[in-house]
Amino acid sequence: MNKKAIRNATIITIISFIISSFLLYNITNSEITDKKNETKALLNNQAVAIKNEFIIIEERLRAIKAFIIGNKGSFQDVDKVTDYILEQKNIRNMLIAPNSVVEKVYPLEENEDVLGLDLTCDKNASKDEALLAIKSKDVVFSDPYQLAQGGEAISGRLAIYLKDEQGQEYYWGIISITVNFPDIIEYVSTNFLENSNFLFSLQRKDSNGKYYTLLTNSKDLDDYTNVDFNIRNANFRFYAKPKNGWLDSSTLILYVITLMLVSIILGIIAGIFFVTRYRLIEKASRDKLTGLYNREGSLREINDRLKIGKFKHGALLLMDIDHFKSVNDTMGHPKGDEVLIETADILLRSCRSMDIVSRLGGDEFTVFFSFDKKDNFVEDKAEYIRQSMERIISDGTNEIKISSSIGISFLCQDIDNFEKLYKSADLALYESKENGRNKITIYKEED
């Protein structure tokens, strides 16, 4: 292997290493981002599961409220609905407190101590939420608190207001459903996270706007992703991350090995890339209907030919199909497409392989000629094309005679690029149309 080959191989290796390092960085970042997004989606699902449990509590509170209002404040027959209320897993008890004082508790067993408790007095650990329920006239959920009868719980409170005979609203009392904590959350959410190998922390915002921890299996919250959600008056923040971290070491090793292999074959890939890129550019430069160059392809090819300049003379032929609109309007666009395809075939047969034949759009075609001897070469080609374009188009019912109007401009000192060639040829084409169509006009600069 000679020095140049070694140098090129070294350069390619260095470039490959740099690209591989960049790819590795981006891939690992993307992997971490994807996992964080997946974890956030999981947390959102778990938040919905928690909210659904509390929605059930709220629905049962509203059912009791409807029963009491329907019985005009009487709750003597409330036993009829207690089985429905208490069937929900983790519900500890249901309280009925006219004027805020507990008169009924279901089930009574192990809950006797709560009878006679004024839910708005200081003795009640969730007094603030009871007062908030009365003020807001809506469902309010308490912070976790210690029950007088033992254990920890969260309560949902709902104040009931009735109307007297004069239609004036008055406060009747409070109903409350108490659920075991943290059981209600562990049952639907945090147990799942634990079993799925996630570290997590569920926090709630206090009245001062600071978050405190309700449940967690980790003290360290570095690099966690989180979601916020609320249930009525309660605002929560849920943190989580995989126990093994966002990027597994075996996955990282696999990425490194893979990217090293990519570095080795990058030269081949680059070759394939450039070939494919050229083909795509070529495809994008072609008119889909006729296969000729389109406007962009024509502009590029002609300007490239002008830059190379390996010819003495050049000319641009610009052609429109006479009465093409009548073909489209009378016989339909499919027939019009046939005319365009036939026109492209006529131009290709009439021109040399080196000539740049294009369809700029609609019925507008161009041919760029480069040649060395200026002996009516372009004029003869144009006349041959004009004669070939004269024909009758028929669809079996209608017949339309078509022809072509042609304008030609030659390269010169003042006309030295595609834009100027096109503008000059367009002026000549306009003159051909003005003179009755089916004509050839060569652009001449005004003196």
C-alpha cells in the first residue's frame, strides 16, 4: 500500500471515528430521551389509574348526597345504599355528619370512636379539609392523616346544602368516605412501578406550595422524570426512573461495537450514498410525464454546459404547441398527455443525443444546441421540428390540427446564460404567435 493510500485510509478512519463518536452521542441521547418519554407516558397512565380510584370515591359521595337530598335531609334509610358504597376496595368507612357532627358510620365495627366527632373541630386531624368542603360546596380530599381508631387514611368530604320552604339554601352537614392509605395508591399504581423495576416518589403539594413525599422507594431524585396531576384540591408530582438507569451498559457496548463496524465500512457506504444521491437528483430533474428534463434539470444542465464551454456556438429553441388548449378542453387531459408524450418523442428523434431537450411545463418545450459550425444548423433543425409537429389529433369524434410556434436565441456577448437565452427566445416565440402561429422566429437585438 503506497503512502497516498495509507494517507487516504487514515483520513477516512479519522473521519469515520469522528462521525461514529457523533452518532454514538446522538444515539445514546436519543435512547435516553425515548426512555424518559416512555417513563413519562407510564407515569401519566399511573396517574390516571390513581385519579380513577378517587373519581369512584367522588361518585359515591355524590350518590349519598343525592339520596339525602332526595329524602329531604333524612338519612334513616341510607342503609339501602351502603353496600354499594362500601363495595369499593380500600374504602374504610362512610360518615354522615349533620351539622358537621358524625351521627352515622358504616361499618360501625372498629369505627365506634368516630361517632359524635365534630369534623370541623381541632380534634379532627382533617378539620381544614372539612371546612374547605363546606366553603367550596365541592368534593375535597384530605392529606393522609392518623385515624383515631388507628391506621392512616385519606378522606373525601362533600358538604350538603338543602333549601327551606322559602327556597333559601342552608347548610345541612357533611358526608365523608375514608379510604386506607397508602393502600389505595399502592393497589393501582406504585406496586406496578416497583414490580417493573422503577424507582419512584409520589409527592403532594402542601398549602405553602411545597411538595412533601407520600410514597417512595428511593431517597435520591437525581435525573428523574416527572409528571404533575391533580385530583380536585390535591396537587401531586410523580417521579420515576429505571432502577438500572436510563441506558443499560450492555446496550452501550452493543452500540460501540456496531458503530466501530460502521466506521470500517463507511467508505463503501459513502460511495453508495453518492451514487444514490446522483440518481435521486437525476430523477428529480426529469419531467414525470415525458421523461425529458424539467425546468430545474434544464437550467442545471444548460448552465453546466455553458461553464464547460467546449463549443463555439450555442442556441436555445423555445417551442409552444399551437391549439394545445383546444385538445385539452375538447378531448380531455388524457389526450393532451398523449400529445405531450408524442411531442417529446418528436423532439428526441429530431435532435442529437448531446442536445438538451426539456419540458419546462404545460406545452412549453426547449432544446439547447451546442455546435461548432454556424451553417444554418439550428434553423434546419427548427424547420424539421416545425414540420414534424404539424398533424391532426383525433379522438374518434373530434379532430384538431396542431402545430408549433418556435422562438430561437443564439449565444452572444450580451446573451451568455440560460436566463438571457430564455428571455430572448420567449420574445421571438411571442412574435411567432403574433404572426399567425406555426412559425419560426429568430431573436434579433434591436439596433
